[in-house]
Amino acid sequence: MRELPVLDVTAPSPSRGRAAPAAGSRVAEFVTDDVVMPRFHVWTLGCQMNHSDSEEMAGSLLAAGCSEAPDLATADLVVINSCAIREAAEQKVIGRMGVLQRLKDGNPRMRVVLTGCSVRADNGPELHRRYPAIDLFLRPDEEPELTARLGLAGATSPGALAAKGMGLLPMSRAAAVAHGSVARGSAVSAWLPVIYGCDKTCTYCIVPFSRGPERSRPFDDVLAEARALADSGVREVTLLGQNVNSYGHDLPVEPRFAGVDGTRTLGRALDLVGRPDFAALLRAIDGIRTSDGVPRIPRLRFVTSHPWDLTDRLIGAMAECPSVCEHLHLPVQSGDDGVLRRMGRQYTIDAYLRLVERLRAAIPGIALTTDVICGFSGEGDAAFEATLELLRQVRFDQVFAAAFSVRPGTPAARLPDDVLPAEKRGRLNALLELQEGIGLERNEAWVGRTTQVLVEVVREPRSHAHEPTEGEAVADATGTRVAGRNRQHKLVHLDGSADDVGRLVSVMIERAGPYALSGRRLD
């Protein structure tokens, strides 16, 4: 087998939806024969969209004839799908550079690819400095070109992709699904991306710069993939997007969507008149039924939702579609209006609370989870206390919180980072302590109730003497345990076996912790 040296490539001019490659990107090609193909390992950090993208990349590598390696050390090709939401995520990758370089020194054939939100069109020199062991940088919108850029035999060239209109992710996803080249990580549940990129102007967020503007997948393409998932026996599908609520605003007007008006709950209308909105998409997927009228996909979830784009039509679809689970992740980020303005979040706390009221009135028992940033620019003691008060008032089922870290290149990088690191950590700890108590109280309300759990994984037998992890705070039985989630996204542990994976089982909840439930199966 012959290998090509590392080459420098010249960046083409950018166009909407596809920014130019990072300056100075290095391309390391595999030129293969019919016998030896590289073994690959994909290391994924970050959000559900990254995990979905990794499934697609792994599928394309398998389709090209590669095989999967269990770890970095046994791989000829390492693909790192990075996260840049916080500095800590990028430091995880930077911390592996020494290990990767040593592996490359011992395996001259080895190539390392970095993709995900750390790779942008404007940070090429910085990438080479921070990630010296990387051979190829790919922005998220370039991921469909992975096999071609590596020179793998049988791969479709970037030029052919562009000629077919497949350079944009919404199109390439349809092609990947049609050719069966998405390596699903589970036979029980599946990710289904519906929109890529983000048009929001949150000042702290790097996503619009790394993933580009919003591009909705064609309505019928999404529906076709959902039908294929139903045919495969998948029990739960999660629709993905940086902001799924704005789905459809960039799609063509069609007579069949004449009833869509796009009115927002919180204000002005989206440009959705006559276009398929997210509510129409939910109803269509819920409408994939058996001859008896039962949804063929029993559970339908979605993330992430921006409060500003959550329409009354969407709330109605959530309430009326039996497959849509009673859970919504609705990031609030702060409980103070001044901080929200500096964040560019477009809503007030009063508006957010009114939205929560509408959701709980329309969908009794809905579980609400959220994101909070502690220590954003200008957040004083009173602003942080307002955030704690918001948690007490709303009583979220779970809060995902982090201390603010400045992301270079974002508008917030021009604001003063005026909350000391120790103060950020202190506020984060105080918030998590408060939420732990709220979470425990909300979970204790489940004790004595019966709930339906989709079993997803087998847990190793545990000893009573073994210190439980946070997520398994109530799973301390010595027998075989399985775990899954109910419709409200509560993690539930119960006795079971590998045969239970993929089954919907009725469980009587007997114990509760702040992060999980434990119960006894009834069937």
C-alpha cells in the first residue's frame, strides 16, 4: 500500500451554508489497495447533533470498506468530533495531542482528523497551533466529504458531491440514509437531524460561526427517514437541531402547508406562512401508524428548543400527538432580564414564565429541563439570586449548568469577563445544590406510581459496598440491573436482563434519588 504525504490545499471561496475551509488545512490521504483498509475510531464529544454526525461519518467509513477499531491505540484513522461550547471540552482534545503524536510515531500510517465545532473557516492558524497532531481539519458542513478527502477507494469526490447538490448537510444526509450508510449506535433509539446551523444571535455561542446558518432538511426527506426507522423497529426517535423550533422557514412555500401561519407564542411571526413548520413535521411523524392506528414509533422527542420560536401550534401538536413524550428541554440560561439582554436571548423572564404556564396547562405532567450559565458578563449578586429564584419558581426536573467561559470570536468575547473564576464556581455549586433538592422532591413524587420504561442498557451487577455513581444513586442491587427512561425522560433502574433491552415495561417506582428512580417491574 502506498501513502501520499501531507499536502496543503487552497481554500475555495465561501458561499451561504458552506464557509471556506480553515486556512492551511492539511489533507492526509489513504491510497488503498483491495486488501488493506484503515481501521478507524471515532471519538465524539458534545451534543446529540455531534453524536448523530459521528454515526454518519462512521457509516461512510464502513461503506468505504474500513473496519472499526475499539480504541485510539488500535486505529489507523482517528476522527475526533469536537465540541467548542466551553473551553473544558476543547481542553479534553488538546490534552490528547501528546498521546496521539506518540501513537502516530509508532504507526506511520496513522492519520488524525479533527471536525466538529472547534473547526471554523477563520481559525486555521490557531487550529494548527493547538492541535499539532491533526492531519485534516473538517468543518461540520464538510463531514460528508470525509472519505473522499482521505482518498479512500470507492469514495465519492467532493466535486461529485457538489455537482449533485449534496455539499450541504441536508442533502448529504438523505443520500447517506438512502444508501444505508448511517452507523446507528442503537437498535432501540435513534437520532434524526431535521435542521442544521443556527440563525440566533446569542452572544456567548460559537455554534452559528462553526455550523453556519439554518438549513432545514426537506420535509419529505425527514419523513422518509422516520418511516425507515419505524420499519427497522426503532422504539424512540429524537429529532435534532440547534433550534428545531425554527424548522421550515427556509423551505419553499407549498399548497399543502397553507394552514401554517407561524405565529409565535412570545412575539412576532416566523416567515413560515405556507411552509412546513415543526408542528407539521411532528404531526406527520406521529401519523406513521399501524393499520390499527397505533404510532409505529412509540416515542418521539426533540432537542433543542429556543423559547422565542416555540409556537402555539407546536404546543398543540405536542399535546395532541400520542407519540410525543411529555418532556421539553427549554434553555433559559439566566433568571435576570439584564443578563438575558447581554446574552442576546430575545425574551424576558416574564415571557418565559408565561410560556411555562402554557406548556403545563396544555400538557399536564410535562417534565421541563433547562440550561443555565453562571457568571456571565455583568452578572452581579442580585442577578444570580434572580436565577436561583427562577429555579424555585419553575421547579425544573433537571438543570444542566456550567460556569461561563469566553469563546473567542463570539460577541461576548468583547464584553468584560468580570466575574472572578472562584465566584463562578461558587455560584455554580450553589445552583447545583439548590437544584439537587428540587430534583429530589420532584422525583420523590414518582414513588408509588407506575410508569412505562423503555429499557436501553444493561448495568453491571453492583455490590452494596460499592459507592454508586451520581446517575445510579438508587441502583445498588446485587443482581443484574437494566436502565431506561420513561416518557418524562426520568432515568429508571430495575432488575432485568439483556433480553429486556428494547422493551417497554411497566415499572412501579419504589425509590427516588435526585437524578434517578428505581422500581419493580410489573410485567
